[in-house]
Amino acid sequence: MPTKPHLLVVATGGTIAMRLDPASGGPVPALTGAELVAAVPPLATVAEVQVEEFANIPSEHMTPEFWLRLARRLQALLAQGWADGVVILHGTDTMEETAFFLDIVLPGETPIVLTGAMRAATDPNPDGPANLLDAATVALHPESRGRGVLIVMNGQIHSARRGTKVDTSDLDAFESVQPPDLGRVRSGWVQFSQAWTPHVHVPLPERLPRVDIIPMYAGVDDFALAAALERGAAGLVIASVGAGNVNEALYQGILKALAAGVPVVISSRVPFGRVRPIYAYAGGGVALQRAGAIFANDLNPQKSRVLLMVGLGAGYDREGLARLFE
């Protein structure tokens, strides 16, 4: 009889692990990873499953320190050579940030797939069990090897770089910001598209310095930027408008940050498309590029922050950081 593949399930919490608590009036963390796996009997028929009870928290409680601990634990588990694939159970609200961080610092062939749920386990029609089974199917599929960290939700496969949450409550909550999605999974059948996703790898740092996201909106000044610098931000990400533009007040604040040696990355609050220098007025992309700001390419503000933190933590200088974002 053929040996079943080995699946490692790492539980970190999220809605998938929540039950309705009548006393508090909403879902709260309750279920262990082992209980979630036991609720999906087909898993035992397709794989030998090992569960790592890492945490049980909402994804809003995730921190950079948590990412570092999770990455170190995954490194240790993968070094044992037992797992053919890894599924990480995670809340959806910050799933893309954790996924992208792991994609940067954990290069390797073993598939790592993040999944979760939009509905709590006590919902009359929970989506967690199906997502868990789909994620396991993708994690154990031979074509998943070498593709980096993936997100599987609602039958869709997304790369960690491109997948992002676009709906607050719909089951189809994730999309790839550079379509098409990386693939589909249905009833044990996996099909990858020809979409290509660039990957960047940085050695796992010992620590992650503070990086703040500064929003651009009509009438904004540089108050938030100045406050971030006062709190010790080692880098800044600007959630600009359009293809990478800010107003003159924020532009002046960015110039001060750059003059102080603080790296500034220009992303966009627009969900689709790339940032690039187009306009030459004060605050336009051309002026920002000439001043020394780094453009985030296809990365949204939250993922730009992750990459900037990792690059700074690894000791990259301004030129090295710019290459990461290229």
C-alpha cells in the first residue's frame, strides 16, 4: 500500500477557530487545530496529519514579533524533513501580511499554504472545513512545490505577493491584484494557471524595525509622518493616490524624512495597478523619485511595509532596498 503524504497543520487562530459566545455577543477563539482537523474526516484519508498548536488569536493581534517566532518555528519543523506540505490556519484580516512575510524569509520547495474562514465554526454553513481541505489538497499537490507561500480561500489559489482581501464579509473575499489568480481547487482537483509571480528572498532577520504607513488623502498634512518619525520609525510607506502621488504638504514631509536618512517607499491606496513616476509637480511621482523615494511596484501599502521591515532588519542600505522593490 502506498505511503500517505505527510501534512503539517499549524494553527494560529482566526475566525476558522472561533465559536459564538452568547455572553460576549460574538465569535471568540475557542477551537484547537486538532479539533479543526478532526472536523474534516477526509483529511485522514489523504494524508498523515501532524498538528502544531502555535497560537489561537484573531489576526488583528498579529505582530511583527509573532511573525518572527512563527518563521523560526516553521524553519525548525521543515528542517526535520517530515512534512510534504504545510497548511497554516490564520485569520483573514491580516493573512496577506503574514503570508508575504513568510514568502520572503522562508525560501524552499515545500509548499506552505495559508487558509482561514469568513464564517465562524458555529455558523450554520461554515466555510472553514472546505477551505482547510482545499488548502491541504494544494499543499500536497506536486505542482505547488517551488511556488512560494500560497493563500487558498473559496476554491481560489493566490500567491502571497498578489493575494489580497477585497471584501469584508463575502466568502469570495480574496483576489489577486495582478489577475488572473494563480489557480483553482475543486473537489480534490487542482489546476494552476500560467500566471507568474515574482519572488524576493531575504535572510530571516533577528528583529524587525518599526515601519509606519502614512495615508495620503485630500487635505492631509505631514502630521502623521512627523509623529511616526518621533516614535522611532526606521522607514515609511506612503499610501499615495493614483500611480504614486501626494500633495505638497506631505511631499515636504517626505523630503524631510529622506534628508534624515529614513527610507520612504511609495505605494498606492488604489488596489489594482503599479506605482510609477508620471507627474513632475511637487508631490508627483517624478519629483518623489528624484528626491530618492523608492517605488513599490505592484505591492500594496501593507505588503510594502512588510518588505521594507524585512530589508531594514537584514541591514540593507538604500540601494539594496530599492533592488528588493524592483
